[in-house]
Amino acid sequence: MAYTIQAMAGRVADFARRQKRNYRVAVARSSVNSFFASLTGQYSAIYTVGLGADSVQLGSLSSVGSAISTLISIPVGWLVDRYGMRLFFLLSIVLSAVGVLFYALAHDWRILVGAAIIASASMRLTSTGCSVLCADSVENRDRVTAQNVCGTLGAIAAMASPLVGAYLVTAFGGMNVEGIRPLYYVQFVGYGLVFLLVATQLREAERKRLTGAKSRFGFVADFRDLFQRGRHLGRWIAITALTQMPMAMF
């Protein structure tokens, strides 16, 4: 038993030593970002209703965010391929901070429409950040492990966050608008810390990026070429849509 634990610890240490700086930064960013993003997740609906929204308006707010996320997802992926991940990481963090500031300062639920749009855009900008950086910065033999480590640590941070959020809400006055509002200020400060981490530590990915002058195709032609080469891409899109629909409805 002791030998097994020691061998496992040795493999973990070897894995950590092999990884490049960008991967370690991506894991740290994912974990810290997940913590602060989950801080208000269980209270956002209560907060929105407390600001005057009814059930239909609450659902409409969610739909607006989903629509914006859908509209920008394809062009964002195309732009990241050409201009690099670091710029979009930083832009995402700035938008996240602006979105939670909308929540913190809101005194009417209608103001949260703008926050929902900004938050959806921010989430879509780096929703595959770990995947992209694993593809660029991690050796083939470690990529699945690296992706799972990134996801697991982010999930652990997201699990711990609601406990901290519950303590803070209780301390600030309970489950009402004024008791929840300070959480958004905490989020704002947290996103500032994430911005400093990424701005000072993350380096642009090593792969060669396409630029407008070097690309053989334009926006539409690039996607036509992608679907021609990716034979199973259409099936994967259909499966993903069917999988995510029940969760979105919930």
C-alpha cells in the first residue's frame, strides 16, 4: 500500500515537472476563475427576482445570455486561431469584471440584461481555454491527463465556493438583495487578481498563428474547409446540442 502511494506520488510529481509554464498558468486561472464564478451562482436568480423580475423575465434574461453566447461562439473561435489565446483570456476577464459590477450596482432587474450579455460573451471567449492550451503546451502522452487535471481542480474550486458564498451572505444580512450584493464586489476584486495572474504569467501559445495575410481562406471558406476535413464534426455538433438542451432548460 505504501509503495503504491509512493509510486503514484512519484508519477504526479513527474507529470507536474514535465509541464510548461502556460499549462500551470491555465490550471491556476481555471481554478481561481471557477471559484469566483461559482460564488454567486446559487443566488443570481434570487437576486434578480429581488430586483423586481418575475419568472418570465427571469427566463428571458437567461435566454438573452444564451443567444449572445451562440452568436459569438463561431467568430470568437476563428479570431482566437488568428490572434492568439492570451488576448482573449484578458478580454474575457475584463468583461467578467464589468458584468459583475453591473450586478453589484444594479437597482432594477433591467440593468441585468446588459450584465447577462457581457457575462455570456466573457464565458464564450475562453470556454475552451484549458483544451487549447493543453493542445499547444502539453506533450501528446500527457494531454488527456492534463485536461482532466485542469477540469478536476476547477471543479474542486467550484465546489468550495458555494460554502464561502453561504458564509458571506449570512454575514452580510441573509438571502435578500442587500445580503447578496456584496458577493458581486468580492467577485469583482477576484477577477482583478485573475487578470494580474494572466497578464504577468501567461505567454502566447507556441503554435504558429494565422494572420489575415497568411490565411488561404476567408471567414466562410475557412469553415467550409473545416467541415470538409472534419468528417464527424457535424455528428459531434448534433450530439453536443442534444446533450446540452436538457441542462439549458433546467
